[in-house]
Amino acid sequence: MIPADVGFEENVRRRRREEEATDSRSGSDNMDGGGGSGDDLDAAVGDNPRKKKRYHRHTPQQIQELEAMFKECPHPDEKQRLELSRRLSLEIKQVKFWFQNRRTQMKTQLERHENTLLRHENEKLRTENMAIREAMRSPICSNCGGPAIIGEISLEEQQLRIENARLKDELDRVCALAGKFVVRPVPVSPPLEEYGGGMMMMERCVYLEMALAAMDELVKMANGEEPLWIGEKLNEEEYSRMFSGGCFGGFVSEASRESALLFLHSSALLDTLMEANRWVEMFPNLIATATTTDVISGGMGGTRNGALQLMHAELQILSPMVPVRQLNFLRFCKQHAEGVWTVVDVSIDPITDTSSPPCRRLPSGCLIHDMPNGYSKVTWVEHSEYDESQIHELYRPLVRSGLGFGARRWIATLQRQSEALATLISSPSDHSGISADGRRNMVKLAQRMTANFCTGVCASTVYKWNKLNTGNNNVGEDVRVMTRKSVEDPGEPPGTVLSAATSVWVAATAERVFEFLRDERLRSEWDILSNGGPMQEMLHIPKAHHHHHANAVSLLRATQSLNPNQSSMLILQETCSDASGSLVVYAPVDIPAMQVVMNGGDSAYVALLPSGFAVVPAAEDCGGGSLLTVAFQILVNSLPTDKLTVESVETVNNLISCTVQKIKTALRCHELST
């Protein structure tokens, strides 16, 4: 017979297990359907606690509305909850409890995601640690391959001990992260304590969920076929059905997709995309400036896998008729398999916020698959919503087609830049007579010149431009004139810099316009710096194996100035062309300064003020032809304190008008002659 006290203890234990199981089931049920109703929960714990609990099931439409609101505002105030309750036919308490449960659910998902990352990290470090310990137990002589004598490997053993200590420190760091997912801001950001720990934790939860959802959408967009994509055009109805999306009222949706095989390994491309400065250098014609404002996660195991950061960027089309797109967005990098990566961007500014730029970048980015022999296959997706009313009518068809900010332009630029890099690395000392260092310095100087040219066309925040209100009497209505002060910049002459830019439609094709502008023999037909005669190419550095004349850095000299006593000026020119458009950028340079650069000297001290042209194909809606942007930067005063005169503005306006007219006339004449 069982003693009474033992039976009593057994009953207590059994009842306690039953209560815990009941509590566990209740908590699980309450999260079902995106959050239980607080009203029904109160009824369940009323006068009769033994009564079976009942939970309200929200309709799919209610859940969709609640989820949309949650993405915008995880903590709605009383007024917002009241509005939601009226719109969804729910009680205020039901809305309140749904948001509480949704926040709890999201926090659980975040912790689960962190735990998965940390488990992988721990396992990897443990494996590496065990391998190092095994190597220390059985040292091998590096010369003969046999067992080594301890005294002979003191340096090797010391290196292993140092590596072991480093791994141990990393393991301790990862373990410390298990309970607390630390966000470390870049130095320009205020300390996290200023924001309040709870708020930052919720922001991180929202950002992580946004990044994971954006990653899922990007992968489906990149791999999708019909009916999501009809040809290369996005089916908006199917997109809205799949992702519960829809274009914001009054805004235009732009979506494009492009794939290409690049001579670029995934690791190099990932480093370029995840480092703001290198990203700008790779896409100077697309990105005016970019910064990383916060690093939420630096990745795991010393890789980019799981890296999540906040970024700000200004995207541009090289025309004064298209405003710069200022974007604040998340960038998330994830490895799906060996040699398979995805990098996704998604805007964090609500499009309804009047303080935000009138543009939102929907999940966009690229899928990268490593291929043999250092190649990679890249599929790029671009998707955005924007206010078309701020774009000049001449450029609206171009932007809508995706040739302005779309995937084709990103891929084409990436192809051209990767080929240029491969060409410069693989080319032996060429027939130009300058060293490899001299070639690299020339290319670096040309890159700075082109980047400077782009900032003058689009009025980004790289320089503090002041737009001049000149009126229509002296300057054409489509010519934008700006000024800025150049002070203590060794790469520019000091003084007041005036920039003038305009864009016009030209009947000739983009290829024909580019070939005409880059041909030094025809330069006298439009360039006043040619002194009325043809130019001679003194130096040519190709930046591509194929069509090498189209993508190159050149040094030009007027044939009338071949005698060194006549002139000490040369013209540095860079020409770029790809499927999305072309560039011809040039600047007068000093002969002594260029000799220093070609001999391997520092190019940062060569003063440049570039001018040039950007050419893109015009849409069929515009009657074909091309869109030509002409831009000049001129030093009008040698002292930054000097005031700008009306004569200077008129001179620049006359220069740009005259150049456009000469180009159009010359193209017509060449067209008739052929």
C-alpha cells in the first residue's frame, strides 16, 4: 500500500504538469491567426475559469490590414487603434491585443533567427578549434613531411597558439551575443543609449523582418516566370496578388530584370556592394554619393552572410532634367548555398511621409551564382515607385522603360567596369611607353574626372551647388546654371566654379552621336579648345579587350600645338560606352603635371575641371534618336570671394548653346554625306 504522503506528492506533481501543459497550449493558440482577440480572452477568464476558452479568428482581410499597419507603425497610438477598429469592425481591445501579440511573435522570430546564426557560428569555431588542437598534438615538419621535433617548430607553434587565442576570443564574443543582439553604430551615429534600449530593440526587429521579407520577394522576382513576368515586363496584377503590394496613389511603378555573365568572383562583387565607397566607384554614373549609416549585423564567421546595414544613397541620371533620387534603405546579404548569394535593398522611408524624397525602392538587388574560371552569373532586379511629375517630359519615357534607373543600366555598368578591371590587370606593359604604375595613375585620374563631371550635371550633395535664377532673357529655360566655391582642394583650381548643363533631343542614334564626339579628328567641328584644327591622340589606354576604342583613357593635343613652345596644355579624355548609354568626358591638363602622373607620381594633385557629354537612346515614343546632355564646368574667378558677374553667366550660356548647335549641324552634314 502506498503511504498517504507519497500519494499526495504524486497528485500534486501530476496536477502541476497538467496546468503547465494547459498554459502552453493556451499561449500557442493565442498567437494563431496573427494574434488573438483581447475581448474573447477576457471572456475566457471571467466568472467561470473552468469554462473552455474561445478565441476570435480574424478574417484574411483584417490580418492583411493589421500587418500593413504593423510594418508602418509597430506601436500605434490610441487614435490609430481607434481608426483601425472602426475600419476593420473590431473592438479597440482586440486591436490592442493583436499588436501586443504580433510584437511578441516578431521578437520570438528574431531570437530564433539569432540562435540559428549563433549555433552555426559556434559549430564552425568549435570545428576550427579542434583542428588546431589536433595539429598542435601531431606537428608535421614542413620540409620532409615527417613528425617534427618540438624545438624545431617553436615559431609555428607560437603562431598556432596566437590563432587559437583569437578563435577563443571570437567564440566568447559570439556566446556573449546569444542573449543580446548588439547593434554597433558607425562613429558618426549617436550612442545607442540616447535612443533607449527598448526602442532600438524594436527597430532592429522591424528591420530584420523587413530584410527577410525583401529577400524572399527578390528571390521570387529574380526566378519568376509567367504570369509574374510577361517577357521582361512585370505583370502588376500578379505582383499585387503574390506580394500584397500596389503602387502608391499618383506614383508610377518601374520594374526591370536583367542577367549577365561577368568576369568577377562573388567575393569581389559582395565586397563592392557592401562597402559604400567601393559601391560608388563601381557605379559613378549611377551613384552620386553613398554612406553606411548603421551596421546592424556585420555577418557571421568573418563572411558577409547575414550582414545587415542601413544606408543612404543618391542615385542619378546624367541630365539636369531628372532630379537626384535620395534614398534611405536597408541592405541585406545572405548566402543560400555554396557560391550562391543574394544582396537586397529596400527603402525604409514611408512614401506618404512628406519629408521623404518622392521615391521608394521596393525590394531590389541581385542574385549571384559563382561559375568556373572566376566568372559569376548575376541576375539584377530593380523595382521602385516614384513621382513622375518632377521629371521633364523628355525623359519620362526613358525612366519608365528602365533605361534610366533600371536593371539593364546596373548590369551594363557592372559588365563594363569588370571588363575594364580585368583588362588593366592582365595587360602587359603596352606600346605607349609608360609603366604599369603610370597607366594605373592615368586611369585613376580619369575616374576622378568622370565622377566630378557627374556631380556637376546632377547637382548632388557631393558639392554645395547654388542654383542661379538667371531668368529666360540670358539663359535658356532648359539650361541649369550653378556655382560653388573651390577652396583647399588640391584636385581643383581655387576660385568660383560655374557649371552649366542642358539636355536636348538629337535625331541621330546614340551610337552615331558617341562615335562623332569621341573622334579626335572631328573635334574641331564642335570644340573651341581644338584651335580650329584636328586633335592628335598622344596616348591611348584601352579599358576593354573588345571594342577597345570605345572604352578608353586618352591624352589629346591640338595638331597646331605640336611644337612645345606653342602650348603647355593637353586634354585628358575618358570615353565609356555600354548597352545603357555613353559618356565622353574631358578636361584640359598641364603637360608637367601629366608627366609626373605617367612616371608613377600621385595624381591627386592634378587640378581638373571637367566638361563633357552623356548620350542615351531615346524611347520610340520620342521618335527614336537620342538624348544628349552637354555640361561645362568653368573657373570664372580665381578667388572664391569674388562675385559672379552677369557676363560670366552669359558667356557660359553662349558656349553651351553654340556647342549644341554645332553638334546638331555637324551630325546632319555627316548624315547627308553618307
